[in-house]
Amino acid sequence: MSPFSLSRPRGRGGTAHTGASPAGRGDEEGQVAVLIIGFVAISLLILTVVMAASSVYIERKKLLSVADGAAVAAADTFTLADVETGEGGPVPRLSDGAVHSAVQRYLAETGAAGRFSGLAISGGTGSPESRTAHVELSAVVHPPMVNFLVPDGVPITVFSDARSELRR
């Protein structure tokens, strides 16, 4: 043996002795598998919640787009006989019935009832001050993968206003 070589103490069978018994290592096996399973379960739960919230948000934005279109269509329902001469110029006059029927017609023409579950025109639809078309729509969103938690769906309601102005 040379003076520069290092020797390790050897246990039985010619392997290096580390101080840990083979029985001690067996108790720790499988602990990582439990942590991985827990992490995967929590990740899937978070993914499901994010997907459901995103679905509700996207459907709300789609319904808001329909309400905007319906409000613009309803704001243009006046006739020249309905125009009043105001202090700043001619002002179109809208009625609640005309706004409501224009919204119904717009929804029928665009096929919005087929795209949204439980689509309804809410009671706030009309023209509160006879100048602005106020549209209030409601629908129900059924988020993916959590229907068993919310079997009736998530109700959403949107509001939109539009006003026509006459200019020379």
C-alpha cells in the first residue's frame, strides 16, 4: 500500500459501510409517490377551477357582445315622427315597448337563443328616460367538468346602453 492511497473501511460483502441499515431505507420508500400523487391531485383541482372560471368569463363576454348589438339595434328603432326638437337640436324619442320588441327581434335574427342556455330579456330592458336604449340580458352557463357541483349552472346577467344622436 502506498503512502498516498486512502482506504475505506469495508463492511461485509465488500461494500462501503454508510451507517444506515437496509431496513431504515425501506421505511422511506413510497413517500415520494404519495407526494407526487398529492401534487397531481391539487394541480388537477386548480386546473379544473381555472377552466370553469374561464368558461364563465368567456360566456359572459359573449353575452355582453350580444347585449351591445341588441342595444344598438334598439337605439335605432325611432321614426322621424318620434323625433323631438330639443334645445340642442333634434332628439330621438324611444319607448320601452319599442326597445323590448327590437331586442327580441335582434335575438331572433342572430340566433342567440341557440348559443346561450336560458337566455332571457330581463325586466330592466327599455328606455328609462326615452332617449337611451337599456338592455339587460341573462343566461345560464354550464362550466365544463364541474356540472355535478353546480347542476343548475351559473347565472350571468349583463347590461348595455346605447343612444342615438341626430346630427346635421
